[in-house]
Amino acid sequence: LERITKLKNNDLLKTTFDKLIDESDFTEWFDHLEKVLNKKTDHIKQTITLRASDGSIVYTQTICNVLHDEHGDPENLVIQILDITNERKVEKEKKIFHKEIMSKNERLLNFAYIVSHNLRSHSSNFKGLIDFYKESEEQEIRSKIISMLDISSDNLNQTIEDLNQVVSVHSNKIELKNIALKEFVLHTLESVSLEVMKNEYIIEIDIKSDTKIVAFPAYLESILLNLITNSIRYRDPKKQLKIIISAKVSNESCTIIVSDNGIGIDLDRNKDKIFGMYKTFHEHKDSNGLGLFMTKNQVEAMGGNISVQSKIGAGTKFTIEL
């Protein structure tokens, strides 16, 4: 005990147990001791934090047994105090390491999703535009398609740059940037420009030109693309699809709303699992239950939150706070 507390024997004999240990630990110890003395339990095993004389903290495992006299009454306590500070330090390091591994796994999952989702959107758009170019003989339409391909190419380059940032081995966390939101949304929409043009979908953007937000470009693109493609995927075949993307800035935060007039989601049945992994709410061949899970994950990674309002037959509205 001299070694653990760094007190000399004479000083130890002058002090009391309650002055050596943490206040909350002493309260728990006293409760256990009462139970032992009243024969409600036969021993005490408790982790106790001691304060050494130099101010350092020592973690101990304390085991206490009771010696009884010939009448069965408590006569003495035998207490073993084991220094487990090093073991606690190792355990703490393990927890930190585990947390880091989980964080890296989460970023890897995000990266895999962005690669499969964002790049697939770009490649599908490229193929569609090229096929459309081959089918069309009108020079005006062909010129427009070439212009759209040029924009899509720039957007693809930007996405690849963002992905390089995601996998940077020197970065332990995502790098947030100042983003001109309206311009960013317009660039993102170029990834689905052909489908919008061919099907005459209506997309309204209600965002002021000077609206800027702090976000991670790869995640923001992924979030917007996922919500927009979901609106397209789950459109109501009886209506002309209408998607509204709006944003408002207030008190250092930005609210982004993506709403549509699609088939909607039954929130009475699905509200608690709407952002769960592998949860799907409609029969569709492309539904894999990862989209909204990853969207929520990416929003929260940027320090934001996302919520949903929806009604069957009336459409869906996603609200993102960043």
C-alpha cells in the first residue's frame, strides 16, 4: 500500500480509507461493507480509484473477505488491493484503437458507396448522352449533347478529386470546405441531366446565388444525388415528376429541403427504420436499403442532421440541417 499510495508507513497509519479513495467509490464501498457485515453477501469485489500522495490516480481491484468469530459474528476484514493501473491503461488504448478502426471502417463504407453510387450516376449519364448523340441527326441537339458531355466530364473530374481526398492516408477526418450551394446543386443535377431532359421532369431550385455552406463536397454530392435519384426512382407514374430543392440560412446554419410529388412512404409503419441499413419501403429492382442509411451517415459526419416527412400518394420531403 505504501508503493501504491506513495505514502510512508507512518503517514498511512495516520490516515483513513475514505481519504485515500474516490468519493463515489467510497459511497459504493460503504454500501457493500454494510451488506457484508449484515451477511447479505460473503465478500466484496470492487474497482476502486485511489489518489496517491503525488496527485496521480491509481486504479485498483479490491477484494474483501470477512473473518467471523466462533459465534458467527464479523471479527475482521481481510482486504487485498491490487494495482491494475497498467491493465486499465491498456484497456483504454484498446478502446481508442477500436474506435479508430470503427471510424475508418465507416469512412471505407462511405467511400465504397460514393464510388458505386456517384460514379455510376456519372457513367450512366455519359452512356445515355452518347447513345442519344448517336440516335439524333439534328445538329442543334447534337451540339447541346456535346455541351452536356463537357459539363459531365468536369463534374466527373471533380468527383474523382473529392474521392482522392476521402482515401488520403494522411487525413484522419473529412475536410470541410466553403461551398456555393446553388452552383453545387446545378453541377450535381448534370449527372441526371439526360434522364430529366428525356422524361421532361420538373426540377425547381429555390436557392439564393450567394448561399454558402460548410460541407464535405464528396458527401454533399452523394447526399443530393441519392435524394434526387430516389425521387426519380419512386415517382408517381400518374403524375409529371416535380422535385423542389430549396435552402435557407439562419443563425449560422443552413436548411436544405429536397421534396417531390412521388408515391411517398408510409411513415406510420416505417418511421423508426427509415434510415436503417438494408431497409427498403418499395418494391423496386434497384432498391438495396443502403441509400438513406448512407445519407444519414454522411450528414451526421458533417455535424448535421436529417429528417423526413412523407405521405402515401402525396410525396416525400427530406430536411437537412448543416
